[in-house]
Amino acid sequence: MRSKMLHKVLCKMRSKMLHKVLRKGGVFSIACIFLMSVNVVFAQNEDDALRFSNTFGAYSNRALGMGGAYTALGADFTNFFQNPAGLAAYKKKTMEFGLSLLSRSSKVDFSNTVTSAGATGLGLNTFGFTSTFGTAGSGWGPWIYGLAYGRTQAFKRNYDLASSDKQSSLLDVYTDQLNYYNPANADVTASFPYGAGLAWETYLINPGTTDPYVHVNIDNNTFSRRQHVEERGYVRETCLSVARAFEDKLFIGGSLAFRKVVFERNSTYTESFLSNGTAVNYTLTENNSTSDVVTKGPSVQAKIGVQYVPSPYVRLGAFWHSSCKQSISDNYLAKMQSTIGSTPYNYSSDKNIFDYGVQTPSVVGAGAALILGNFGIISADYESSDFSKMVMYGIVGGTPEFAAENQAIKENYRRVHKARLGTEFRLGDVYRLRAGLGYRTSVYSALSGKPAEPLFNWSLGGGYKKDDFYCDGALMLSKNKDGYYLYDPKKISMASIDNLMVQVNFSVGIRF
């Protein structure tokens, strides 16, 4: 991994200083200086590729209550997003609407200090309809088609970090940058407008005597730091799908999924210390918003699937989702405020807009279901996707290639395997009780330095169906561990994050 500052230097600075740097050492010389992720200095890197590729699927409440194990089952809105072949099992026109209440809590452990934060939000989870066209004949049923909206990823999360120790300061990273490239004083802000230039303008970094640049002294090398991060947004899909059944034994289907990305990250990072007996504190505030590049057209993913019913008691299914090119536009603004003694300083960067692309990996999956007559269903799924095959690329003329980022993707991520198991039991003629569990291996390789721990989720659900009306509810708990570095890991330890997500869904539907 390299620093997030790396790509900011390569792609966004157009000063004479930058060209001098590139001639002097090139991409990998810079990478040697700015190592790994720097969460308080924003730029596009491999973490962004993962963020927009690592979706979890859009499930109806019936499927969610069964842990998402729905590859071999049909007549459900989950089929739009997972295995479109199952849509051919619909016998009537259908319309469905679902809401989701999402709560995510994060516990950060950094330098033996634990802090907690959480975020909650209500939003539209699924919406759509199915209908038919054509006529049945020669064993084939009519075509089933439909349109559905679904949220495949939610970014709602808050987390806090706090410590008081003798580890390095962010000012050390900034000062190292300046001393390595040694720009003229007049060029500091123009050359590093989103990093060292902010500290220069707020008098936290000044000309030195032994070294070209020095930051304000930190008495006893002990200081306190705090970070508060708020993330918001989603990845959603609008699927246009068709499917058809042959003798109610073979089901085939396909979807075109139009993806939309919205992401916002606001970070506030603060350090406080004494410098030669004088109180010093500063705050770095970063605001980043991400959305699709509308002028590049929609991001489209193809999905095809098949289901086979060898007997009334067994259903089999398989699907494939193509890779997808997603155009991204980042809008970034940073400002720094410092107080040295009783004197305040502040400086804000210009807003930076940068467009780039991410190619997500393809997905394959298979499943089987056992039909227990009128008693219920047991279903199991397997799914796999290779995150080391994600690709970042430029989408405007003159944009540098993302060679360092793509190399980091290959090294830091790996193939992910998912397993899902679910069951549904009928209680009388109109009630349903469901349960499920899921397991996903870590996306991180051993080279990433991040916790390679799996993700687990547990689900419960229930439903009511009478005549052509139905309603369903589901509860899902998901837990995993993540980690990140504030900046250069040679200078600071990793912060680990325990994530717990609670999702409560409710939906209603009619068939006519």
C-alpha cells in the first residue's frame, strides 16, 4: 500500500515542482516516501476501489430472513439482483415496496484507547414490479419481465479515534514531504495544497536551520489526538430483467443492472500539545463527496442465471454477474485551523474535482434448495469474487495511469468466498418463520497488514401471506473487524475497528 497523498501528488498538482519530482524519482520513489493509507489526507487509492466494488446484494425480506440463500429459489424480488432465472417462477403480476432501518456501531481500539460511535438511518430498500408478455407454447411459458430498484450497499457509519502518547504527529509526515522535495518557500502551498501547504499556511511548519523545514516543537514528544469520521451514501441498482421457464423445470433469465454510487466522508482530525511551554492545537477538516460522472453514461452490469428442478423436492441454481465499469467523480475540500498560544490561524484549499473509473470484479454463484412439501424450505448458497482483479483507470485525457494503485490492489486484496444457509417453515396456511446465517472470508491478503478476519451475519424473519397480499419482516446482524492507519505505518500503529450492523426491514406486496 502507498499513501493516499501519493495519488494526490501525481494526479492533481500541476506545478513545476511536480514535474521536477517525477523526473527525479517517479511513481515508486514517491511511494517509498508516502507509505500505505493516510486516512487524514484524502486521495483516490485502492480503498476506493474496494468501497465501490464490495456490495452485499439487495434482498427481499423473505430472502434476507433466510440469510440471502436464494440462488435456487424463485418468484421473489431478490431474483432481480441475484439470480434472474427465478423470476420465471412468477405466475402473476407483482408489485412490492420495502423499507430498511440500518444501525451501525463502530468501536475503535487505538494505542490502548477504545472509543465508540454509531449511526442510524431509514431508507428505501427495494421497490419494483413484474409482469408478462407473449404467450406460452411448445413447453415454454410466457416471458416474465420487470423493473426493480434495490440498495446493494449502505455506507452509513460514524467512528471516533482518540489517544495521548508519544507516537509521531501528522506534522512529521508533512515535514518529511517538504524536506524530501525541498520546494522554495513560495511554492509550498501550490505544491502541496491538500497536505503540507495547509500546515505551512497556519504556521505549524516553518523554515528550519539544519533542515529546510521544521514543524513546531512538541514538548516531551507527548500529545493528544482525536479523529471523528462520518460516512454516508449507498450503492444502488435499478434492474431491468426478463426470464422464461420451460415445462416448469428449466428456468433462464437475465438482468441489466444500472448502478449508481453516492458517497460522502467528512473527517475532523485534531492534535493538541505544548510547544516550548505554549499551548498549540490544530484541526484538519476534510469534506469529500462522490457521485457518478453523468456525462460518461450509466454504469451497467449484466447478470444471467439458470435454475433447474430435477424433482418436486429439489431445486438447483447458478448465476454469473459481469464486471462493471463505474465512473466516479470526487469533490474534495480541506481546511486547517491552528491556535498557537492565543493567536488563531486558518487556511482552506480550493475545491478539487477529480474524475476516475473503477472496474468491479465479476461474481459467480451456485445454490441448492430442498423443498419440504408444505412444511418449508432449506436452502444453501456459495458465491465467489476475486477482489484482486479490481482495476482503477483514468477517464479524462491526460490522466496518469493508476499503476501503483492497481499493483496495490493485486497485493492487498484476494478472492472472497461466501456461504449462506437459510430455512423457512410454514406455520399454518398464512404465516412463515425464517432463519439464516452467512459467512464471508476476508477481502484482505496477508500483505495488506489489515485484520484478515471473516464477516458473519445472522438473520431472523417472518411473513404473512393471504390470497394476493403479503407482508414480510426481517432482522439481520452482521459483525466484522477492520483496520486502518492514520498515516505512514512506520510512524504510527494501526487502529482496529469492530463493526456491528443491525438491519431491520419491512415490506408489503400484492399480486394481481
